[in-house]
Amino acid sequence: MNKKKLVALLLTVVLVLPFMLSGCSLLEKITIDKATEYIEEAFDAIKSDPSCINDFSKKEVDIPSLDEYQQLVFDEAMDSFNFELTSVDYEYGDETLSVVIELSFIEFADISSELSCGTQEAFSEAISDARTKDKKVKLTLNKKNSEFIFKDLSDIAELAFEGYEGICILDENGNPYIVNGAFLELHCLGCYWYDPMTGNPISGSNLSSPVALQPVFYFDMPFSYTFTIGLYKDGDLIASMEIIMVDALTCMADFSVAAGDVTSLSSGSYSASILVDEEPVYSSDDINVN
């Protein structure tokens, strides 16, 4: 390459390079502006309806299933959930953006650790008295062409949802609207097997040729509720029945062969559980039938 061509090439580079760099800067700014708009829309939507969080997360986030009364408490606490976009970093050509969000929220797990069962008013008061916490969260935003989606919003979901699934809402009389593990852990004293022939608790964990199995759940307070009790043999559900408690301290199920509650009580390991939505939430110790 002769001297004239070299000079021309260098001159071209000197003239064109600033335009290239300014062009990249402009594209970076456009991308950051679009990403900022997406981020703010996403978090506005999540605050309004947290169950939509998976619409904005590439990795599927576990969302707890709340009953209607837990949901009311959750909705009230979410009024204190706010966010501020701190920074968005992006370099032209990258497929990801680094995002920092500052969240302001009530850490409900602190409330539920002290108040697992209570009335709606009790939870409202606890939420009102709680101090909000601030936390910065670093997130990755994936970019594909002009589309955006967060890589993983699990940290946001944990901050938003933690603690609500483990509470039980009571009515004004102290009865649970829906019994769950929180209520049973707090108020159920245990389950004892009774001998259907003597009407007394069984001593030990073995029973020979019973005509019925009678698990009795004891509580530390009288209340009214309709329980579903499931009977399991060797880990499999073989029967269930509804028991209505009216201002009672105990809940006894009578799984009788003669009454047709079970077809047989053959040898095996049996247990009883309180079922909620067909899932065991509180279980007895096993009893062996031989």
C-alpha cells in the first residue's frame, strides 16, 4: 500500500469512527429507553396482579396457591409494595441488560412468624404497624430483537409472596374460615387411636383383627368446623369421611367394616390425616394391624 492510500485510509477511519461510535451510543440509548419502559410496565402489572409475574419471567416462578381469605391479607399488604428503577446498563451488541431495582415492601414473613392465626382485623393491624423495608435487587433482562423478558424473577416472587401460605384467617368467633396447616400446627394437640371394642385409647401401636379404626384428633380449644378425615393403608388413601364438629374439642372418625366405610382392615400399616383440598395437612402416627 502506497503512502497516499495509507493516508486516505487513516483519514477515512478518523472521519467515520466518531459517527460509528455515536451511532452505537444512540442505539444503546434507544434500547435502554425501551427496556426502561418494559421494566416499569412489568412491575406496575406485578404490583397490580402479582399472579402475572410469570408473564415477565423466562424462568417459571413458583406462585403459592392462596385461599380467598389469605388473598385478602396479601392484597392489603401489597399496597406497601413499591419499586424504583435504579439503573439499566447495556452495551451495544449484548443480548442482556443489567437492571437494578430498589424495592420497598413489608416483609410479611416477620408478621406470620408471630401471628399465624388471627382475624382479618388482626392481620390488618399488624400490616399497618409493620415497617417497610428497602432492598436493592439486581436482575438480568434478556433482549431478543426488540422484545424483552426478565431471565428470572424468583427473588421478586420470594419477597412478594413469602409468609402468606402459612397463615389461617379466623372469623369473629375464633373459628377458621378454612383449616390449614397453620391452624392445625397451632391448635391440634395430636391424634390418638381408640380401640372400638373398649372405647379407650390404644396402648402401643399394634391392633389385632379390628372391626373398625377410630382416629381421634384433639384440639386445645373448642370450635365448629367440618373436617374431612382420610384413612391410609401403607401410604395409599383407602377411605375418607366428613366429621362435623360443633363447639367441640375432639374430632373422631369411625372407619367401620360393618358400616361399609372400608371394605376390609387387613394386615398393614395405617394412618389417618386431616385433608384440605384432598391433601393431608395433619397426620397421625402409624398403627399396625395384624
